[in-house]
Amino acid sequence: MGIGKVAAIACATLFVSSSSDSDSPDAHSPENPGVFIMGVDGMDPVILSRLIDTGKMPNFQGLAREGSYQSLATSDPPQSPVAWSNFVTGMNPGGHGIFDFMHRDPATYAPVSSATRAPEKAGSALHLFGYVFPLSGSDPENNRGGTPWWDALIAGGVDVEVYRIPGNFPTPESKAKVLDGMGTSDLRGGFGTYTLYTDAAVEKDDPKGDIQFVTVHDLDLDGTPDTVTSILRGPPDLFHLEPGQVPREGDYLTIGLTVHIDPVAAVSVVEIAGQRVLIRQGEWSDWVEVTFDLLPMGIMPVSGAVRFYAKQLRPQFQLYVSPVNISAAKPHTPVTSPDDFVEDLFAEVGFFYTQGMPEEQEALKDGVFDEDDYLKQVALVQEDTRRLLDLALTRFEPGDATFMYFSDIDLQSHMLWRHKDPKYPNAPDHPAYDAAISPGHTRDIENLYRDVDAALGEVRRRLPPGTLLIVMSDHGFQPFSRDVHLNAWLRENGYLVMKPGKTTGYTFGDDVDWTQTRAYGIGFNGLYLNLAGREAQGIVDPADADALMSEIARGLETFTDPDRGEGVVLRVDRSAEIYSGPRIGEGPDLLVGYNVGYGCSDQSTLGEITERVLEDNTSRWSGSHLMAAEVVPGVLLVNRKLSSDGHDLTDLTATLLSHYDIEPLPGMIGEPIL
């Protein structure tokens, strides 16, 4: 999924934003007050209403009383990259081209990330003195089409600042000040590859991190083992890789690391990159800048930043290192537009998480973190958010447009739902409920809502009078208790056929008989026909596609969970019928809208065909929104009285333009809410 791409030469831009010579004299006048948007990922209207009614969200309660509060229709499918792209462009996926987290490569039937357009060709290279120097080829580009609302506002003379907007990496050029968010990779080119140095076993067989098993040595021969030596992996060693080559474990640049453990106290000193960092057991370090040299003698340094967490020093050794974030001090690839906006941010707040999903949920999923470890790290992310929010409010002036993104509720609803259902008080225990741990974490999600309430209070206190305040979420949440293996269902119903002797495998590789397979699943909600002339080994005649889609949709909509006696899928939609725009053909043929409690398994999302069709979800990833859109609406609060409801994300885009008397751009489908 894009491994190593971000360490390439600066990414090509998707487009150059439009400009305007107009002075827009009214842009900063009291007659044209500005707009401040709080984008709260994953805030659910049922949970919010309950907390308001019980007096636990006083600032939301005040805003709802003085203005308006209603649910907000999400995207279809209700996935964060899709929903935020709807909001950013005012289009649906048929216009902007983001249909899922993942889509398929029709040539290989393999899953690929939807965030980035893959280079059209690998290019050629010059081999010299043992190095590989690229001579040609294309750089990765952002796959989102359309024009962001901030470019339209900048063209109209409005000062715009956008903090941590999802889906904006690789960073398109813009004159608006934009900090990228969800989708921004770490220095290794992944989306959160942590490092764990340990002399103990790990819980998971296939952890998402770089697990380095180490030995605590007695190098000074005093009878007490107290020294660990190892390496930290950084970006891919690009000048030793052929163009387009996916790096393996040994293909990353490294720097040395030494840990000295105090023989008595629970404290250690980490030596790395000429720096010494003191860390007590159970504590996080501050940011440490680390530099990797792509070429000798410091000709091409690549800077990153990490934080260390001394999970345990004795009797077992476990030192955790955050994913190597792109350095906010010296980013090797743009994480803001304009490129130098990150310099302003760093000058004001210092280092911060540049990784798109900064909460290190992979460590919790892998069992490397327990809940207490995880929540300590979440607190660091919240600290970043508060500092950036303070800066955004300080810089805001009447007439400006500012967007601030809050990630906590979404990520923690995914990870912590299993402890106590915050939406349905009388819900049965989640299959991943842990009687030894869960009782101590029943209020975690509620506490995160209350943190956002405190942030809203700060915003309301500091905004200039007359500013239009919008609080919105991209979707809500539901419990996720049953895994649906869509590809296994397709196999069981004769639409996906395995080769003789095989019952399980992958859509890519050599497991599926494509001469008999008519449909397969890739992505969290996507289903593709094996269409002749489009897929590499397509067999479905386009003339038969409508009938086949109707047949599959009927089968899924009548699919009943034998253990629960309830429907698994609420509805199945055809992309061609619910989308508009020039990119409809890039999306899946059918969108599977799962019922409450159900969701496509990780395995099926990535093209795996499993033995079972349905099973309990025992993962820590226990809450979800990857269902039918109508069961996970978001929220909308505005400090104005609204005369109607039934709005969706694209209506907010239209509202931003309308507020500044800017005409909708071609392809925008929303209507102003004011």
C-alpha cells in the first residue's frame, strides 16, 4: 500500500489551484464575518444527544440551544476518505474518484490504496558506483479529483487555513494554508509502522510493526545485563532499489541505537543520532529528530522524528518507538501547502505528529500496547490538537475561513467500543469484551466526547462576534460484532470459483479460477464483476451485467445470519445509479451496505477468500461505520437557526462558497444550508 513512495523525489502535484486578482474588499469586514469549522471525525448523534441530555456536554448543549442541531447524512459508502472527499470537493465519488480505502487493480485482481494514483510507469535508471539513479518515471499523485473548497475561497480573496484535513496527501499545490491529515504516511512509506525492541514474545503472529528481538548484554562485565544495541529503520534505501521495486526488510536505511538501563532505578538512557534521551519506565520521551542519509557524506539527508516509550525495562525489556514521522522541522516531502506553511507551524508549536492517523492503534491491535499504554499515547495526540487549535484561533481574523480536524472520537470508537457500548446502554457484551480489562474502560469513549466539548467551549469563547461556527462529523458509529467474509459468501453461492483442490486463497495469485468466476470483493464495501474487456480475465458479458448485479443484490439482501436470525446486509446499490460525474467507471459495480453490527472482514477487504462466511469479530477493532449509510449519520451543529433538515456533507461545501458569495464550481451537487 504505497510502501516507499513518499520517500521518492517530491511528489508531482495534482493540479494548480485557481487564482484571483480581486482584492475582495469585504472579505475581512464585519459585514462578511468568517467561518470556523470543527470537523469531528466519527461523532455520533445518538451518543451526543444522550450526553447532552445528561448534562455532560454543556458547550454542545449551549450551541444546540442557541443555534441548530441535527443529524447529517454521510457519504455512500460511509468511509472516512470518501466522506471527507465529498466535503472537500462538494462532489460524490463519481466526481472526485475516491470510492473506498481500497480498490482493485483490474490487471491483477490485487487490492491497492485508493489515496494515491500509482505512477504510470516505473521509469529507467542509471547504475553507477553501486547506486541506482532514476532517470525517468512519474511520481505518485493524490487520487482525489475536483477542486477543494479552500481553493475556491482563496480565489475569491478569502484567507484560508485548514488543519489536518484527511485525504490530502500527496499534497496538491494550493495557495491556501493546508496541513495534511489522515492518509499522510510515515517516513517508511506506510501508515504507522512502529518499532518494538523486546526480549519477550509478542502476542500476534503477523504484527504490523517492526519487531526486533534483542538481548540485554552485560558489556561492562559488572555482572548486571544493562545494555541493548540495535538499529532503527527509516525510509527505503531508494538509491539501491530499482524503479518500482517494493522494499524488503533489508532495503531500509538504518541508524544505530543503544539503550543503557539503570541497574537499580526503572530508568534508561537511549543514545541515537548523537543524542541522549532519558526515559523512565512507563513514560514517553519528547520528540527526537533522526536523520538518514540517502547518499554518502550527507549529500541527501532525510529527517524524521520519533518518540520513545519505555513500556518495561526489567525483568523483561520492551522499548517502543513511534513510527518515524516526517519531520515537521525539515520535511523531505510536502505535508502542507504552500510547502513553507509547515515552517510557520513548527516555529509556533515545535514538533507534532505528521503521520495521518497519529493514534497508534496498530500497537493496540497487535497486543503490543494494552489500553493504558494506548490511552497515554492518545493523550499526546490530544496535546498536539490543543496546541494547533490554540494556534488556529490565535491566527483567525474576521472574514477568514478555518477548518480544524479532531480525530480522537473516530479512532477510539474503533478501538475501545468492546469495553462498553456507548450507544446502546443495554447492549450485550461485545465478542471482544475482556472481563479482566473492560470494566476499567467503560467511560473512555464518553470522556473523549467530553474533551471535544471542552475544545468547543474554547472555540466559542475566542471566536470574533458574528463568526459562522459549524461543528460537523463525517459519519456516526455502530458496534461491529460480526465479520462478514464477502468473498467466501461469493464462493458459497457460486459467483467466485476456486481452482481444483482449493477452498481458500486470494483474488491475486493462483487460487481463483477466473474462467468461471463472475464476481469478487475488494475494499470494505466494494464488489466487482469479472467483466469481459475490463478485468484481465473477465468473462461476464457486459450485456449480462445488469441481470447478474440484480441477482447478487437479491442474494445479499436476503442473506440471514444463521446464529442470530437477522439480515446481514440492509441494501446493495449500483454505483452507476447513485453516483454522478466522470469517474463512475473507476468504482466498484456494487456497494454492499451492511446491517448494524456487521462489516466486511479485513481479509475479504484485501482480497482473501476464507473458509468461513460469518464469524464473531474478536478483534480490538470493535466499533465501525463501514455499513449502510443510513445507520451511521453524522452530526451538524450551527450557531444559526436552520429552516430545514436533511442535509449532507456536500451541502456544507456549498454553504462555505455561498457564505462568501462564490458560485458553485462545476460538478458540485450540494445546496447551501443557510
